[in-house]
Amino acid sequence: EMLLWRPAPALALRMREIQRANPTMRSEAVHRAVLNVSLSELQHTLMGEWRLPELLTEITDHDRAHLPRVRNVLLAVNLARHSQLGWDNPALPDDFRAIGALLNVSPEFVQGRLAALES
């Protein structure tokens, strides 16, 4: 998403405006509305064109989310993205549930551990 700001700041700004106006709208829906493609699909196409290492391509591939190392990276990226402006993003409870499922702990435990890290 950050790479989009350099070549296409108007598109990146439009996506941010839509997301702020509709905080419950999923990011992929915003990406498709503005770009006609998800950022994940764009990212993987560019990774292939740029011949980036296979490991980097793999750990960011939503289609491989069943693999633990891929799931770990995707959940961390989602958590970082959703919490960047604070802890009131409506997508965070889904992140806490998904992280809890990966770690076999409750979403409340995940949220508590994150709160403890912040203090």
C-alpha cells in the first residue's frame, strides 16, 4: 500500500478517504473499488515481475494462508495496518480472533497481551 503513494498518490488518497468515511468497509473492497484489483493481487504480480525471492512471495500470499508461517505474517500485517491509527478500528476484533485461533488462546488474551506491550 505504501508503494502506491509514490506513483499514484491520488489513488492512495482516494482509498484512504473511502476507508475513513466507511471504517467498517474491508480493505480489499476499497482496493477493488478504486483499483479494480486487490492490493494483494497487484503485489504478487509485481513481485513476480521484479523477480523477488520466492520466500517473500510465499509469506505474503493470501492463497497460502493455511501454512503457519504465511498465516503468521498475514495476521501481523493485518494487525499493524488496522491498529496504525489507534485501537478503535472495527477490524481489530477479527484480528484478535484470528491471532487467538493461531495461538490457541482467546481473543481477550490476545487483546490483553497487546495492551500490556503498549504500557
